[in-house]
Amino acid sequence: MSTGTVLRGDITTLEVDVIVNAANSGLLGGGGVDGAIHSAAGPELLAACREIGGCATGDGVITSGFRLPARHVIHAVGPIWRGGGHDEPELLASCYRRSLEIAVQHHCSSIAFPAISCGAYGYPIDAAARIAVREVGAFLDAYPGMAVSFVCFDSEVQSAYRALLG
């Protein structure tokens, strides 16, 4: 099974085809990765998200990257952790699958993911990393030409991904 690479840093600085935003369902910005992406992309991103009008948990939508080095942003809405008994694992897996599907539909060959749902949404990092690596690995078996990065903002998240990817 193919896997992605682990990077530590700021996802808003990457020169890739698409970065994934750990968005909220309203798509109107927020804290953490979402706030950083909206800030770096400029007010045009908020205007584009307002036009879309929202996104369901487990799904994603694409916009331009505007002022970001990335050409596009896929806004993926992860689940809020409520103990694991409310379809959180499937919803999180769906975020990764949908983001990758959307990237392929838009002819992207490189994508960077944050740790979706692991910040304010409280998803346990180790469990979320296992889901992310599993979904990306399955995708890369079918689409080996896609360059996938897991971008970690801190050492705890980076350690969880490195433990899975070696």
C-alpha cells in the first residue's frame, strides 16, 4: 500500500495543487487551520464560501486558493468527536475520500491535508491519523500518481503520523 508523506509546518505556505481546509459546515472561517487558511487566502475566499452556502459533515467543496500558493482549497467538514458512537469514524473517513475524489475531478496531482477534526473538534489524534492513513493509502493504490502530504502543525500530530508511516 502506498502512503503519503509527513510534513511539519504551515499548510498555507505550500505550493501544491490543493490544500484541504478543516472547515466548519458554514464554510465561513473559524479558528485553527480554518482561520489560518481564510486569513492567508484573503477576503475572496470568504466571498466564494458564502456563495456555496455550506457543506455537510463528511463532505467537501472546492474553491480557488486566491492569495494562497495552492491553486485550490477543498473545504472538508469533519465530525465533532462525541465519543465515537455517532458515526464519527465513517464521517472522518468520508472527508478524506471526498477530498481526494474532488482533487481528481479537478485534475490535481498534489494535495496536502491537515489533521481534520483534531483541533477544536476534539477527535483523538491517533485514531484520526489511522483513518487518514488508511483512506489515503487505499486511494493511492488506485491513483498512484497523486502526491499526498499530511501537514502537521505540532510535534504531537507529527508523531502520530510518523508512527503509522515509519
